[in-house]
Amino acid sequence: MPEFNIWAVLTAAAASFVLGGIWYSPMLFGKAWQRETGLSDEQLAKGNMALIFGLAFLLCLGASFVFAMFLGPRPPLALGLGAGSSAGLFWVTSSFGINYLFERKSLKLFFINGGYHTLQFTVIGLILALWPVPPAA
């Protein structure tokens, strides 16, 4: 199994999760996201938020772990940022784009969701690149 730093992965997952909370909050894109998805306040309130947030964090953890495996231990900063932004923009966002075209979802929703995931993977790559290398034993 390739080397990875568990603390960097956990920190990247937490940062990714917090970023999502801010991104989809009413301070930024929450109201527009809600309008574009057609979800009412009542529908959102009916959700099992503990389960939703718990699973969302596990998915952030999985994304951070697999990205750490992809980048390898202590990637250079340019690789962390470049691979992160590329993965978010060209893997995740372009995949959304294909689905959104066939599902007739709005361009605004595409930019909201794609923007989050592009920034998410850029932040994950940044953290993985900047995490200090532990001293040799």
C-alpha cells in the first residue's frame, strides 16, 4: 500500500467538510442552491441531519484518502494545487456536467456544485502538499 499521512488526510477531510458547510450556507450559495434544486425548507428540515452530515464527512474522508494515494507522500505544492484543481474541475465537475445536461439541471446549479468540488479538491491537494514530513526514525 502506498505511503500516506493519516493526519494530513484527516485534516484535508475536515477542511473539505467545513468548506462545504460554508459554501452551501446562506452566507454564500445556500439560498441559490436550494432554489436551483427545488428543495423546500420543509423538505430540508425532514432530513436526518446527523446521518446526512456523518455520511458527508465519511465521503470527504474517502475523497481525501484516495487523493492522498493518488498524489503519493508529500507531493510538491504545484502538484497538489494543479492535481487538486484539475481533479475538481475536469473529473468531478465535468462528470456533473454530463449528468446535468441529460437531467436538464440549471447552469447555475452546475456552477455552484462544480465550484465547490473544484475548490474542495484544490484545498485537499494544498493540505497534502503542505503537511510537514515527519522526522525519520
